[in-house]
Amino acid sequence: MKTYLPKVNLDARKWHVIDADGGVLGRLAVRVADILRGKDKPVYTPHLDAGDFGVVINAAKVRLTGKKETDKTFMSYSGWKGGEKFTSVAAVRAKQPEKLIHHAVKGMIPKNRLGRVL
């Protein structure tokens, strides 16, 4: 008995437009990550890139539950002593709202070669 491996046809990939208006950030990020990995297809294989492409619109209108809007912060580190910068969700939403979704989706894809391709 042989293991079935699907042929990954790069030309057959679809574009999905996801509207973030009023959607909860985590649930939206799961949907986007599943589309990128191909988990919504019957030919899903964990070690192959069989996913589609996705575009998220209205990123500034995404919703956060609980106290995350006021309490959550994003940290960046320059590598120098004391080089930590903390940014609130409100500041990120005002300057780069797409970064909220990008950060959430990036945390849900694998941290290996396959994840870098996705």
C-alpha cells in the first residue's frame, strides 16, 4: 500500500478576500492561517504548502475581547541594553492596523522552513 501525496498545483491556488469588520481577532487569524496552510482543503498534507492566498480588508475594524484593547502590549527589542519598546494595541491600531492581524496569523503558522514559505 502506498501513501497518497497530492500534487501541489501552484496555478490552481485561489485568492480569498476576508473582511475583518467586526470580527474577533483570534478567530479571524485562525481562518486566515487555515487558508494559508490549506487546512480547508481535502488534500491537506502537513508537510506540503497546498494553501491559497488571502487578503484581509478592514483591518482597523477588528475587535478584541476582554481587556486586551487596554492591557495588551507588543514588545520589540533592538538587541541593545534597555532597547525594549512596548507599544499598546491602540497605538498599533492607529499607525498600522494590519500589523495586529499579521502578528496573530504569524503566531499560528509553523516556525520552520514551511512556515517561512507560507
